[in-house]
Amino acid sequence: MNYSFPPDLQRSIQQSLQEIASQMGKPLNEVAAEQLYEDANALLNHVPHEPLTLARVAGTLLVYQGPNTEPEELEWFKSQVQQCSSDEEIEELMESLHRIDAL
């Protein structure tokens, strides 16, 4: 399955990733932003998904690239996304990552 969004939406998500990275103090060039977008899209390729879900997964991948993140955490996140069988499950996963009581 290949879920693709219009080029202007792709650019918008990539620009948002660059803005977030700058705010984090780790500027991201266009190529790296495009790669994050593609990585997120590949992770979600097994389920129909909304653009917001793609943007959230790409943003999470960006955060997991930070220096304070263990490689195992990134692999755990990727495996969790791949186990989800719907866009809704992925959104629930994303929400659980941000809840204090999920720890």
C-alpha cells in the first residue's frame, strides 16, 4: 500500500519539522526533513492514515533523534507503530507517549 499526500501538504509537514528542529536548537536541512517525512510514511504504510498522524509520527521520530534518547527507545517506538492496525490505534499510541500516567 502506498499512501501519498499532495506535494504542498508534504512540504508543509517538512517545513514544520524544520521549525520544530530549530526550536529544539538542532536545525534540520531540507534533505533531513524530507527523510524524516519518508521514514514516517514508511512506518505508516501498512494502514490508511491521516496527514496529522503522519505529521505526529514524523515529529516523534525527530524527537527520538535527540542526544538524550537511547537507540532502543526509537526501535521500541517504530515497532509499536508497526503493530498498530489502524490510524486510530496509532493516535492512541501517540497520546499515550505524552501522558504522565503512561509511565
